[in-house]
Amino acid sequence: MAILGTPITAAQSGSEPGSDSLEEVTVTGIRGSLQSSVDAKRNNSAIVDAITAEDIGKFPDKNVADSLSRITGVSVTRDFGEGERIAVRGTDPSQNRVLLNGASVTSVDWFTLYRASRAFNYSILPSSVVSSLEVYKSPQADIQEGSLGGTVYLKTRRPLELNANTLSLNAEAQYSDISGEIDPQFSGLYSWKNEDETFGALISLTRQDRSVTRIGRETLGYDRVQVPGVAGDPADSKVWFPKTVNHAIFVQDRQRETALASLQWRPTARIETTLNVLDTSLEANNQNYSYLATFNDGGNRMFDASSAVVEGGGVVAGQALPSVGEDGSLGAGPEAHTQWFGRDSSMQTRSYDWTADYSGDNYVLSGRLGRSTSDGGTPRQRYMLLRNYMDRVTFDQNLNLGLYIEGDRQESEQERGQRQLAWFNEIGTEYSDEENYGGFDFELMLDGDIFQSVKTGVFLRDHTKGQKQYLTSFHWWRDDQRNPDGSIKAGEERWFTQWNGEQTTLDKLAGSESIDGYPLFDLGEAYRRFDPTGAFSGARVPVLASTWEIEEDITAAYVMAEFDLDARISGDMGVRVVYTDLTSSGYTWQNGDDVFVAGQLVGGYDGTLGNAGVDYNLRWDSIGHDYWNILPNLNLTFELNDEMKLRFSASRTMARQTFNDIAYQETYSTLTRAGTRGNPQLDPTVANQYDFAYEWYFGEGSYLSATYFFKDISNNPTAVKTTEQRFDPLLNDTIDIEFTQLDNGVGAEVQGVELSYQQMFGNFGLVTNYTYTDAQSSEKRDPLNKPGSGVVLGNSEHMFNISPFYENDSFSARLSYNFRSSYLDNVHFFGNEYWTDDYGQLDFSANYALNDRLSFNLEGVNLTGEKIRQYHIEEAQLASLYENDTRFVFGVTYQLD
């Protein structure tokens, strides 16, 4: 691994960076790569950090995001034990761009609970396909816009850069300690070129399997409830109380397959053209087994105040009892549900990128055309809920549950496995992402005393993002299920309560040291019952409120000049002008619940719960919005002496709002009575930013750098709440839903310091960095009435990496520790803040070269078994605690070059 800055001189909106920079030198080994990185960093005009592969097929991590976490100022989310999203310098992951060889690459998500975002999901991209990762922290005019924090540039290898008949084969076995599974992983690369070195072809193939098991305890939202005698004066006695406490085991079989092909043709010294084709997919089918206790029937009416343990303004332990009516009568006790989710999940990305360059005597003309498409999601999520009522339910500070009936704690398989089948449905969410692009760049070399070159270009993008959601409702009735008088035939009424009698015995009891035991479903029976064409009727209808499409037509033009004032002062300056024309479309209707309104699009069903024959006035509507952005920038480098440099950068940047926030849609939960709504009229977030950097190159392969950065951010969205009525099919009545919608509004200031140090001591070496980020929102902090207010989403105040290593001619070993402090992870659809606590991960890798062709590697990921802990506003209010696998990898690599 190497932390470096690489020269950037050509457009990422057309030609590739580094096209007229120093000749690239291929190095092998940790020490050689670090030395090469120092040489490149000294000749850089922009502020760029990167990681390079030590050799073909030897990237330091299996996942691109995990590798990026080693870079100064970059933080990574690891919800399922593997890096998925990154944030740069205190910005939200959706405010950073990803370019593959300078081109846009689309992305969707496999997990049905993720919001449609602009953040790239790195879990679809294995690190075996890239040769370097570069993070552009100060922009240039020829780099595509859309990032407040940093633009990640992923570079793949090209056949004319490699020797003819270069071959690399790698086979590995990965062991995961929680699942207990050993999974295979394979990758291979072959590159060929003719003797004249005018034509070359490269292909890279990767197949990686992984058995994922995540064990967790979690709350599904918090209510404000009144607990007399707990918080003092009754007028001030409302405290946070969990809506539910859930214990869950998530299991998943991942299968990642990636193919990358590259064709390169250089018929003359002046002409070169390259075609890159990427096809990568992730099969991510998963199941979630859980039991949860829910006690939000008015909150305080079911809660035993005398049992409350209050910390940080919330009840963190206590017990729930049967509700009490106004006449003193006892109602039903708290519910204990057993749930099963079976999800068919996947995502796939295909990208086609073609570039052509013509070099004249004093100019370069470059063109680019391409297309990137992604699709995926969870088209089928089968769900069953079984219900039982408890005499009481207890929970403690670690979210351990106690379930009691007639004074006895429910612990045995038989006790936990007896539940009444209460709900049975299927829902599916499908995502699509598509971009067609094209443009050109023209660079003119100058002989002036000040300006060395001037560049200009135009780039066009047609981007479409969409989401479709479907619900299979198994309690609808067709006409042939009704009597002549319109009543439902006997035996058809809410048929699911008749399955296996009033009680349903499940398969077996599961559990671990970290979670209580609970029943698993008989999956064969469950899948048989989830057949809408089988014994029971069902209708698959679109969920109108969660079906939408966004189209963006983007036109960008720029001009940029590189200058050299004297032997010590150099840099670049330019401006980029961007026009965005947005159209957001979705369904609108009147008079009724969206599920039953959608029956018009299916036909043949009459389960409208009293709304039959109503004119719903269903329409597909659109809202348009357009805006201009002018984005100037300046990068300046001053050489103090032969060993020291100062850098300054000033720029204006922008990031378009994430898709879910500008979609013509709304989502809500009748359980939590909270929801969110999109706002297509949101303007982009913009920032004026400045960087000051000092670099000292004090020895071979060694340097020390310090960078101060400041971002003045404006137009961050701010949340606005409204209460509206929506239909609840369980109650057969309308209920109040509190919706949260974002509006244009607040600003923020983000400033911080990045420190980097690397040095080699003979066969030993050390690479380390630290980032401090202070992010202050101009909005007043009010988590009670406005969740997420006054906080910059995704910002960790402290981030730290340290990686000591040893290397000789045949053996190398490295320890890597990565840490980030707590940050606001999200504001969930039920309106609560979820913070992720401090997280530190220790990894290890070693490599032994038997000879020039054969080598062996050993890796350990998350060696200390670090858990992901989340809390609600205050650290004492535990929101979730997830345990992911520790993984060990052993592999062998054969290389011929």
C-alpha cells in the first residue's frame, strides 16, 4: 500500500489525468511503491492522495472502499462488515463522486432499507480490477463536478502499459468466524499486445463468495412518553422510550462476479483509442430472523414507571405491562412478535467507455463516449409476522429482553415457537440507474513565459434514476371468491389465520452468545406459502408512493490554464460552468390508500375495503427544476527549497441533492406513524473551499505533510414537518402521519487538519495519518422537534490510520489499524437520529514470495471482532449493536510478466 499524490494534468471529463505528466514507473513491493509515491507527490499541482497496488493482483484489500479507508481524510461505513460507502473530509457519502478511468459509473443498492442515494456502493467492485485509487481533494476545472468532499478516481490497467502475455492468477479461501463457512475467491488477469506495440487486449475476471452472518440487537425507533415520577415535574416528564426492541440474525450468501475488458489501439504516434468494458454483479440473497417486543400502545400506559432506568434523557431499561383503560380495566399486554424476512437481492453494473486522442504538434484533441447502467434491489421480500401477548416484557441497557407469561420467562423452543400467524405479505423494491455521456477536450501547448497550456472542453450527461416498489397483498379477494350478494365466501376470510390452526409451530430455536434464542421458520413451507398463484389468492400491485423516476440532463463547459511564474511558483486556474435540467416524476391520486388505488393498474380485484367504485383520479405527474452553477478554482504551489513545498487551493464546488430527497414520492409507516416526502425543487448544496498544505520530503521514501482545509457550505437541506392523514389497512381507517420533507436552507462550516507521515527504516517502515474535522451547522440544534438539525451528517471529528510494515526480498508483513469517531449516520423514516459510535478495526496481511512467479498471502480482517454500536441522540440510549465476522484469508498467486 502507498499513500501518494499523483500528477493531474489532463481532463477527467474527457482525456485521462496524467496523460502529459511524468512517465509512470511500475514498481513492486511496499517500499518501492512508497518511494514512487513520494516522487509523484512532489510534482503535483493539486491536492491528491491515493493508494497504488504493489504489483498486479496484489491490492491491499479485497474491497475498494476498505482500501480507501487508509487514505487521509476518508471515512468508510461497514454496516455488514465490509466497506460500502465513503465520505471525504466531513461530507455526506452522497456528496462525493466516483469516476472509473475518468468516466461516470452508475450504482444501485441491494439492501431494501437503503435510500436511493448518489453515494456509490463499493461492495459491487472488487479491488482486483483497479491499479490505483486517487482521491482529488482540491478540484480542477477539467474534473467532473458534483463533489463537496472529494472525487474518487479508479484507474484500471491498460494492455499497452504491460508486457505482452502478462498473466496473474490468484486463488484464495476465506474463513468467517461467526458463520463458520470457508468461501472460495478467484481472480485472474491476462494482457497481450503485438510486437509493434500498436494494439493490445486485456481481460480481468474475479469471482468472490462470502457467507455473511450479522448478529444484532436493535430498537426500531423512539417515542416521547410521559413517565410520572421519573423526570420530575409532570410538565417536563416526557422522556425517550423505545418503540420496539428487536433481536435479529442476518444471514447472506454473497457472490460477486466481475469482468473487465480493455482494448487499446495506437496506430500512429499521434492517435490512440481505448475501449473499456466493465460487467460486475453481486448476488446478495439474504434472510433475517428476529423476534421483537413492541410496547408503544400510548407508550406510558404500558410502561411500569417504577422500573425505569433513565439516562441521557431516555429510558434505557425497564418493563412494559398490560395497558390500563380509563375505567381501570386491563387491556392486552405488550406484544412479542416473531418475524422472518426472505429477500432475493442483487445489483449489477455494466459500463462501456470509449476514448480517442489525437496529438498534434502543439495540441491534443480528446473525445469520450460512454454508457453506464445499473439495476438491482430486492424484487422479492417475503415477510411473516407471528404474534403473542405477554404479561410483561423487560429490557436492559444492552437491549436484552425478558418475555413473561403467567410469571414464567419464555425460554424453551416450544414456548417461543408458539405464535399466532398475524401478517403475511411480500414486497419488492427495484432500482435502476442509467447514464449516457459524451464530450471532448482541446489542449493547446503554449511557449509563453507564464502560461504553459490552456484547455477547454464540453461534456454532456443524460442521467436517469428510478425506483419501483410492488406489494403482494394476500388478503385481497377476486370476484370468484365472493358470494352473489358480494360477501366473502366462507373459508376465505383472512385466510392466513387458518394456516396450521390458530397456533403455528416453527422449525427450531437459534441463538448465540450475543443474542437470545428464538425460532427459525420452516423455509420450505414458507416459500411454498408465498406463491400468489397457489392455493391462496393474492395481488401484486405497485406501491404508488414509492415508485418514481428522476431524469437529469447536464451540460458542462470549462476553460483551464496551467502556469509557471518562475522556478518556484506554478499551478493551474480555471472555471467550470454547469447547467442541470431536472424532471422528477411519480404517481398522484385522490380518495384512498395507495395500495388499493393501484388496483386500477392491475384489474380484477375488489378488495378495496369499502372504496369500490371510487374515482381515484390516478395520474403520473412530473415536476421540473433547473439551475446553473459557476465553479472557479485555483491551485498554487510554492517551493520553499529543494525539500519543502507550500500549496494553496481555492475553489467553488457543488453537490446535487441525493435522489431520494428530490424524488416525487412519499413513504411512511403505519406502525410508527412517521414518514418522509421528496422535494424536487431542492437546489444543490454549494461550498467555497480553501486548502493550505505544507510538505517536507526529508529522506528517501519519507515525508511529512500537514494540510488545513476550510469549507463554507450553503444550501444544505433542512427538515420541515407536517401532519397529514393516510389510510391504515389494518385499522380500516385513516390515521395521522407526521411527514418530514426537506427544504432549501441552512449552511455549515467544515474545517480541519490532515497530518500524514511516512518513513522507512531499513527493512521496516511506517505509514500513518490523522484527520481532525470540525463541522458546524448554522442551524439551531433541536433533536427533539427537528431530528438531524444542527449537525453535519456523516462527519467524524477524529480519524486515524497507522500501518507499520516489514519487508525484505521475499517476505513482507503489515498491520493496519483504522479508527473513526462517532458520527450521525442517518435520520430514519420513523424520525429518529441514529449515531454510530467510535469504531476501530485492526487488519493484518503478509506475503511470501517463493520465487519470481509464485507467492503466498495470509490476511486477517477485523481481528479484534469490533462491534458496530449505534445510539439515539445520547450515548446511553443504545439503538443497535451489531456483531460482524472476523475473517481470515489464505491464498496463492502465480504471476508471469
